[in-house]
Amino acid sequence: MPSGYANPAGTDFDDVFDAYVQGDKAIATGYFTSDGNDLNQRYAPLIFGAKAADVGYSDNSGTDVSNRFAAKGTAQYTLAFHGKFYQTTRLALTNENTNVSAVVTVSLAANGTWGIGAANGSPTSGTWLPSGRAVSEYSIQIEVIGNSRVTVSNTAAAYVPASSGAGATLQATVRGASSDNIEETLTVRVNLRHSSGLVTTSTFSAYLKATGYL
């Protein structure tokens, strides 16, 4: 049923703000729906999206409650690569005497975009910065979970300012002229932490296979 609150145009708040889905809730507003719950139980916190126009309802501090919630259609909880599978396979050629490597990369740039480098898998690029937010509000951590036979180079094993950019390279390397083989699936977890303390997490799987040839 409708929230019972409307903006100056007569639009119910349910059509002004995105519904709450997950994570920490916004600070209570002091306005309650018919079930006795504060509006902060009903709508997504602003940190997950963009601000709507003022709705004409203010909290005890005199701040319009539109500063608490994400506008309809703007809330973003995970990045587009969440739950996806990426893979790179590298097989040495006959008599190839150099090392051969299978590589998967992930990067989050200071301009608010992300990219994944792999032979297969999609999407491979997109935007990590929510609309209306500033890069300076965020820090980034990249966690790589899996077998140690894959070499990992990670600039954000601990949280780093998003303004510095962040990235990780996963590399499975074997000798070309050999019977060596590395085949691993790792989990890559990207944590975006807002200055408010709220964290959103997006995860993907990375499959790497590197095989020598005698």
C-alpha cells in the first residue's frame, strides 16, 4: 500500500524513493507509515543512489528527508560484474621455450569507472561511482581469495582512497616447454566503503589455466 506521504506534486514517496533492499538503513526521520515503522525502514539510504528533489518534509534538524534516501531508480547495491565468471586460458605452443601466462585483471579508476581484463566474460567495463557522489567520498579494497599457485599483484589489499585508483592482477605462469599446468578458480571481492562507513561488496569468479607443452 502507499506510504501515505507525498511530495508537492502529489507523488507518493514510494514513487519518489527506491525501496530498501540491503545494508545499513538511513537515520530515522520521525515520520511513520501505517505499520508503525519509520520511513528509514522503507527506503534505500541516499548513499546507494542519487538525491531526489526536496519533498517538503523535514526532520528535527530542519533537513528535508530527501537528503536521507535514494531517488527512485538510482539505488545501486552491487556493480555489474557481481556474480559473473571470467576466464583466461593459455596453452603453450609446440617448442615454445618462454614462460606462458594466463592473466585476469580488475581495476577501479579515479574517474569512477571499472574494467576487467580477461579472455572471456562480460561485462568488462562500467561505472562504480554512484550518480551524484564524489570519488573523494570512497575508499576501495580488493580481496583475492583462492590458491597461492596464482601470483597476485594487488594495490588495494587494504583500503586505499578511491582517488588513487585501485587494481589487481592475477597471473598463472608456467614454463612453455614443460608439462607444467596451473588451473585455478579464484574469488575476487571488491569493497567500496563510503565515508559514512557504509560498505557495498561486489564479487566475481576468475578462472585461470596455463599449460606447458612438450
